[in-house]
Amino acid sequence: MPSLSRSPYVVALLAACASPLAAQHRKPPALPELEARARRDSLDAASFYELSLGYYRANRPDDEERALRRAIAIDPRYAPAYLSLSYLPFERRPKLWQEVRKGKVPQEWRSAVEESRRLVNRAFLIDPLVDLRVLGADAPNEEMLTIPEYGSFTTAVLLYLGIGAFGAARYERAFGALQLWVDRAYVGKPRDSLPDFLFLYRGLAAAHLHVNRIALEDFGTLLERAQKREVSDSLIQIPLGTNDYRYVLAVLHEAAGKPADAVRLYQETLAGDLGHYMAHVRLAQLYRRFKMWNDAVTEAQRAVETNPEDATALLELGVILSEAGRPADAEETLQRAHASNPRDVRVLYHLGLTQAQAAKTTEARANLQQFVALAPSRYESLVTDAKQRLSQLP
């Protein structure tokens, strides 16, 4: 069998996976432009995330990290920033990928690797469909590729292509390559013989492509296997446990328009771990969607209790309280949200709306005016709405 590491085609694929951030923009803005945009939109997480990509391209990892942490300080739910932070140790020490794979991580880098795993997990649980280009894709190990059942060199390249395309957010190509790999490498073999990583990557690719049936089937299989044992696969870079698979499956059911199944799975997730705050968050929003206000408030309160450091949970609770017709409670909660994270200007908008609802005209005007003055450019629609409401205040 030819050496995979010497194949120009495979080398090109691995190079694309090893520097996923660089491929995010065909013609990326110049760094001075990104810095100017971040100064102009100083309260916009997205502007600092884009700036971090500029620093990545300029090989300035310390500045990149500062920009990413600023993005998270503005929006604690900005999942792509957590993924980028998880990649930084490997950017600073490129051979760390191999050291992790071989279990030979130097002592001084072990805490960074562990934090990287936590950051990947957090990003993925905040948004299971987060853009994974920043994660990169690890290559299959030689031992796996030399097992006779995996077939020819062409079959091996399909596996590289599938995982590499997934790491580059080319989900259609990833799905097609992984499916073809299965068709060739596992022809005539039962579903039970397929490896866990296939279900993870193909299931996520299917979810991104809205192929809901396959996404649900693949994550259902992962959950069933995880219930029998702890899933451990060298090609899975996203550290998930049994309850995490249950949670992701709930998210996929919700996306597939099956809210009853989603509620059941969120509740089962919480039965296994009451501290799974994103399950509380998503359950609260699901109840809110159907105007089940008591349940929505309860779950939003539990989200705050399980992760008090996330000021976004306070904002969401305040919005739900306001929509539930409890303006006094909503105002108090939104004031706490603003004190917890004054960088999140959305709080000012919702605080102004709530105070207008309670006929507190002076306070409402002050907060809406402040929101209009501070809001980043991507909040244009909210700014337009705030201006209209200001014009209607007595």
C-alpha cells in the first residue's frame, strides 16, 4: 500500500485541514480595516471575532487571543470564539496535534490541552451546529488505514476527504465522501460495524444540510452506543458524553420540527444532569415559543441558577418575564443583566421596551436612546425599531 503521508493529494487535504481559519475568506479584509471596524463596533462580538481571524493570518496569536476573549466578554454565547480559543495551543505549538494523538503531551502543555477540550465542548453545546472550520480535522491513524477491511488507497483518501471537508465546513462534500467511504469500506456489513466517528461527522454534516432523517438516525445510534459504554474514538475531536449526545439529539429534533420529542429529550438530559444549563436555556425558549409562560420562566430561572456567570441567561429570563406580562420582575432581572455584562447593549433595548410597557417613559427613553447611541452596526433592525418606539413615547 502506498504511503499516505507521501501522497500529494492527501498532503493537500491535510494542509487545508491544518489551517482552517485561513480559508474562511477568499479575499479577507486587511488587518487595519478589521481593527478600525472593531474600534467602531466596540460592543460587537462578531467584529472582534473577525479581527481575531486577521491576527491569525498575520501570525499574531497573542493579539488573536485578546480579540477572542473580548468577543466572549461581550457575548458569553459566541460559540465560534470558544472554538478558536481551543485551537490556539495547537497554533502556538504545531506538533501538539501529534503529541496529543500519541499521548506524549509535555507537562507544561497538558493544562492547555485540557482547557482546549473544555472549550470545544462548551462551543459545541452552546451550538451543536457551530461552524467547525476553526476546529480543523485530525487525520486517520496509519493503523486504521492498513486494516484490510478498509479497502484500497482510494477508499482511504475518501475518509481523509470526508473528515477534511467537514473540518473546512464543506458539509455537502463531507457528507458525500463519508457516505461513499462507508459504501466502499463496509459493503455488505451491518450498521453495528460502523465506527462512532462516522455517525458523528456524517450526522453533523447531515444536520447542516437539513437532511434531518439521517442526522437523527446517526445521533440516535451514538446515544444508544453511549448508553452501553463510553464512546471513545480517536477520530472524534469533540469531547461528548452520553448526556451530551442526548442533548444534541434534542436540538436536532427541535430543528426537524418535532418539539414534543425535543422536550422529552431535554428533560431526560436534565434528569441525568441538572447542571446542563444549555438544556435549560433551550427548553425555556421552546416553552416561550408556545407561550407556556410558567414553564418558560421556570426553565430560564434554572438556566441562571446553573450558570450564574452567563449574563445572557439573565437577559433571556428578563425577556420572557416581560413577554409573560410581569414587567416589574422583568425590569429587575434586566437591570441585573446590565450590571453583570454592560457590554451587551441588547439589554438596554429590552429594558427600554419593558419600561415603556410599565409606563416608565423617562427611564424607557433614556435606555432606548443609549441603545441607539451604542448599538453595533449589525443591530440595524433593532436600532430602527428603537427609534420608532422613541418617536411614539409620550
